[in-house]
Amino acid sequence: MDKTLKKEALEILESIVDGQQFYIVDTHVSQIRGTWMIKASVDSDTGIGIDECSQISRAVHKKLEDKFAEIAYELEITSPGVGEVLKLHRQYIKNIGRTIKVNLLNGKELEGKLIALHHHNDPATDKIVVDEYEKKKGKIINTKQIEILLTDIKKTVVEISFN
């Protein structure tokens, strides 16, 4: 049942967001004490609010009830939270102009403004352009533009600024 429910839940979710401005960022299905937990993170290029998450949740719930009425489950549709790792090209594009923190596979960490995403048909050549910050005592004193292959990135997170 595990693989069937996972597959069906994802197909239902995809059928609901397909053709709309929304896209699926991440899904997770697990079972806790006999209850299936179905979690999905959904976003759009302009952001997503609680009302849109609720509409998607109601539509998914109705279709799940039709197919799996006998199964106990909880459904959670959310937007990606602050500090969530960027996973999709669309998320990088949405966050152009914002400050990001990048952890590289080689252990290096850098911070800077996301300038562009160069997306090609070959994932090995996809890269981001970042104005890397050089800081002294917490103040930006210089920037240098660098390109980073997405294949070299462990994780990228948007930094929230309160300035």
C-alpha cells in the first residue's frame, strides 16, 4: 500500500496543480501509528498564500477520499518555509536579487546576491551567478561576481534580512 498511496497522492497533487501557476517543491509520505502522513510543499513563481494552499488541500483531499476512503491519513499542503533549501530551477529564478547562502560540496560556504540562473539542457552545465559578499565586522565591504555549477552545490538557502 505504501508505494501505491505515495504514487497516487503525487499523481493527484500533480493533476491539481498542473496547468495552474503552482508547482510541487517537495513531497513526503510516511506512516505513524497506522496513520498515513502526506505532506507536500507547493509554490508559484510569485509566491503562494494560505488560501491557495487550502484550496489545493481540499481538492487533493476530495480525490484521496474517493480512492482511499478506508485508509486513515492526514494531509498537509504548505508553502516552502523561510530557510528552506532551494531545490528547483524555478525557485532560483524566483529568488533572483535576494541574498542567498550557498554551501558547496567542497565544504566552502559563501553568501551573496543571486544574480542569475543559467539553465541549459545539460544539468552538468547549469549554474548560478552570485555577487559574493566580502564582509568585515558584519558589513559588506566588497563583492565579486562568481559562477557556481549547481552540481557543486550541497544546499542553497535564501537569507532573510531585517535591514
